[in-house]
Amino acid sequence: MANGNGKTGLLERVRERTAEAVDRLRGSQFMESVFRPGSPFKKGYADSPRNRSYVIMNNVLYHLHPVKVKRHGVKLSYTLCLGGLSFFLFILLTITGIFLMFYYAPTAERAYVDIQALSTNVAFGSLVRNMHRWGAHLMVLTVFLHMSRVFYHGAYKPPREFNWVVGVVLLLLTLLLSFTGYLLPWDQLALWAVTVGTNMAGFVPVFGDQVKFALLAGVEVTAGTLLRWYVLHVLFLPFIIVIFMAVHFWRVRKDGGISGPL
Amino acid sequence: MTEIPESLLRRSAEAKAKALGIPVEQVLAEMKGEAPPTPPAASEPSEQTAPPAEPSPQEPSSDPAASSGDVDALLAKAAQVAGMPEALLRRSAEAKAKALGVPLVNVLAEMAGEAPPVGAEAPPPAAEPPAGAPQPAEAPAAVAVEEPTVPAPTGNGGGKVAAVVSPRPSVPPAGVPEGVRTQRLLTVVKAKAIQQVKAEPHDKVNTWPHLMLVEFVALLAMTGLLILMSVALQAPLLEAANPNLTPNPSKAPWYFLGLQELLSYFDPQIAGVTVPTIIGLVGFMMIPYVDRNPSTKPSDRKLAIMLYTIFLAGSATLTILGVLFRGKGFNFSYPWKDGIFFDDLKDWVSFE
Ligand code: HEM
């Protein structure tokens, strides 16, 4: 009996101590400085309408989200979260892509060997490469489905016409990102898919040859093409798409938040 | 008046009832116009109590020939009184002098607290102040000075914009033409622009936690799906690139395969260019400007929905044809008989 009492006493004491320590940590100057007023990570956070507003308002998320959103907009069935998921996939692709960049050189001699080595010599190399590739396919899919969702809701109607235009540019940029990445493994699949793809671009009237030349840095797919597409893929296109995404998200808010309800 | 949804109205009525400590029914009755309003007890100051003043046009005092020494001395004093930098004060005094058409010294004297307000009733030309030093005693003060209790009203005189900065807004002598003195013009706003409320009331919820939670779950689900896929399915890597060895068939990435499929039916000049660029991009961008139907109700948009669905079904069909049903030489083939000629899919599906 006495034994049992002693045990619960110990447990209680441990629990108390832990709670105290956590409280002290959350109240420390460092944590106070990291989290702004209203953060749920702060000492003494209480769930209240005011604090719920503060969580967003005093947070970097305020750049993306207003404090309140239309009730129907948070239902998964309205947007299916497709725009948000496209954005999230873009972030995942950036992270996995940076990892791949550590092990890859865009030269005709090394590109293919580097990708091969990724699966054998690098911890998680194969997994990360797969995530990057399937993620890219998924992103094309989610962006396309997002566009379809927007169309079926008539969400491109005033005042959102221009955001639809921005969206079409985003779709084009997504396709270009995916297509430029396709060449980088420098295997037969990459080489010939890109040859077929750019042949289609070669049929542009009048300027066809010039367009093809600019795309390939030559008349056919060469090491020059590889370098050019690498730079487009890891630097130029991501830079541009981020700018367009910023405008896109900003307009979603300025056009009055999510459209609807239907 | 826009229609307010019943649920919103009720919530607002409840809040009001709680705040005022009266029954909800009373508030609702009042909102419906069936009862006199409860208690905005303190009467709001009515806005129109102070009619815009007619500032009498100032006749520029005949000749104030102020020496620059006076101006400097006054400026220094005024700056001290107002507690602001001389340069700023000077600029504001000049603006005021110009706006009122009075000499700079007068304005400065006023600002330094040595003279009654410049904006006061026009001095009879006879009572000419001695040129030079503005002496408070002799400066014209047409009206008895009373201690004012209220700060100056709004409204600026006639055609003039009262771009006036007074260093001492807190002690405006009364009897001064209103609107000329003791106020700062922040901006000129047309009343209508800020009062027209177009937004309709919406039923809203807090982003935190409601939206953030949904987003977080979606994000986790997507991460989980991607990791599972990447563990189960190996991304293709064929032999090293070889420009001298054309694989048969050569296929574009799947999102261009619908196009490649089209290309195989039409003259390349049409399918390779016109279809993707013109229709695909410009056409898509123009959708909001072509579809002028304002309704978002599906029942009002039968044509638009039908067209888009045809587009979706068409591109899906073409893509599937291109991915699965095209074999050697890009000829028709059956995946279950001839195998799959699409390397990204090799690891996904098999018919063995
Ligand atoms: C990289 C690609 C894209 C990203 C990351 C993206 C992201 C988003 C996000 C997060 C939203 C908020 C609502 C939602 O999640 O559905 C949104 C809304 C919207 N997007 Fe996109 N989007 C992309 C591409 C597109 C495309 C291709 C179009 C159309 C051609 C488009 C048109 C629109 C429109 C009109 C809205 C407002 C919808 C509404 O208010 O209901 N976006 N987008």
C-alpha cells in the first residue's frame, strides 16, 4: 500500500516537474522573442476569438491567409485543396531538387553517371529522386485539376478574370519546368522525349527554326542543350513561377477571397 | 439593403443583446424595425452643427516690408514654441501665407504666439500695422477673444483648400472664421467613396484553426502519398543518351502525348503550332473575357460546362491513346497484347 502510494506520488511529481519545465521554457525570453503575441506556442495561450485572430495576424502566414475565411471555403469539397496542394508540391519539389543538385553535374560526361550513382552511392538518393519525379508528374496533374475546378465553379468570372490569366501562365510554367527536368537524367528516354517535344516547337510558323535553335542551343539536342535546360530548370523557371505565384495568391485575396458559394 | 442571412442576423442580435444586457427578442424586434432603438444613450455629435465657414477673402496687407532679420527671429521663436524644426515650420508658414494671401511675417508672428490669428476678419485697411515688427498690441483683432472649448470644426472655407498646419491647434481663439485655423488637413476624401459598401455579408469562420487544420491534413496526406509512391515505384532510367540510336517509338512526356497524338493525325503545321499555342494558351487566357455570362450556377452554364467537359474528355482520350495504345512506329497497339511503350509506366502496370 505504502509502496503504491509512493509510486503515484513519484509519477505526479514527475508530471508536475515536466509541466513546470515546459512552462518555464515557454515563458523564457528566447521563446517570448520567437513567438509573437497570440501564438499558441506561447505561455498561457487560451483559445479565444481574439487569440484565434492573433494566431494569423501576428504570423508570417498573414501574407497568405486572412484572419477569417468564408465558411464554405474551408470545406474540402469546395476547392479540394488543389491550388494549395499544387503549391505544396512545388515546395516539396524545391526541397528534393536542391538535394539532387548536390549530386548532379549538367555535363554530357557526368549527368547520366551521376543519376546512376544516386541510386547506389547516396543515402536515400533513390527515394529522393523518385519523390522528385513523381512529385513533378503529380504537380502537373494537380495544377490541371485545379484549373478544371476553377472552371466548373465559374470562379474566373469578374472580378477574378485576371487571376485566371495569371493561372494560365502558371500552367505553362509548370509544364516547362517539368519538361526541362525531363532532359536532365540524360538517358535515352530523356534525349528522345525532348527531341520529339522540340520538334513540335519547330513547327512554329515563320520562326520555327529560330525557336528550335534557341531552345536547343543548336540544331539538335547536345551538351549545350543540357546546360541550358539545367539552368532554366533550377534557376530561371522557378524564379519566374514564384513571382507569378505571389501575384496569384495576392489576387485571390484582393479579389475577395475564394469565390462562391455557388 | 442587401439581404442578411437569418443565421448571421441572429448571431449579431445575440451579441448585441449580451452586450447591452437585454433580451434577444427585443433586439430582433428593433432590428426588424418593430421597436424603437434601445440605447445609443450618448447622442452622437451631429455632424452638421458647424456649417462651413465663409472665410472673408483676405486683402494682402499693403506692405509688410519685413526685414529678413525679423523673419529669422520670429521663425526661431515659432519653432521653439511649436517644438518643430525651423525648416519645416518655415515651409508650413509659407504655404499658409500663400494660401491666405498674407505676408509671411504675420503668419510667423501668429505661430510664435505674438499675434492673433492671421485668418481673422480682414483688418480695416486703415488700421495699418506699422511696417516691420508685428506688434501684438496693434495687430488687428476684430473680435473679442474668448477661451474656446471645442477644437475647430471641420469644413474648409469656400474654394480654398485648408492646407494649414498650425503649431498650436489646442488654443484656437474663438470668433475666428472657422475652417481656417487650428486644423490639419489630412486628406480630401469624397464622402461617397468610403461609404459605399458593396460587400455582402458572408458567413465566415476563423482561419485558425478551421482552415489551417484542413490544409495541414491535406499536406500530410500528400506527403504520405508521395513517399509511398516513391518507395513502391522506381523512376525509369534507361541506357545513356545516344543520339545515333533512335528508340522505337519515341514518345514525349505524357502531358504532351495528347499533342503528339494529334500531330499524328494532322499536318504538323496545324497540330504542332496552332493547336497548342493559339487555342491552348491565348484561347484559354481569353475564356473570362469571352464567357460574359455572369452566373456561376451550373444550371445557367450548360454550354460552358459542356464545352469544358468535351475538352477534358478529349485530352484524356488522346493522352491515354498516346501513352498506352501506341507502339512501334507510333502505330496502334494493344497494351495487353503488345506491352506498354511508355517508360514512366513500366514499373506501374504489367500484364504478365
Ligand atoms: C502553379 C500552379 C498554381 C498554383 C500553385 C495555384 C494556387 C492557387 C491557390 C492556392 C488558390 C486558392 C484556392 C484553391 O486552392 O483552389 C488558387 C485559386 C485560383 N486559381 Fe490557381 N494555382 C495555380 C494554377 C492555376 C491555373 C492553371 C489557373 C487557371 C487557368 C488558376 C486559376 C485560379 C483562379 C481563377 C483562382 C480563384 C478561385 C476561386 O476564387 O475560387 N490557377 N490558386
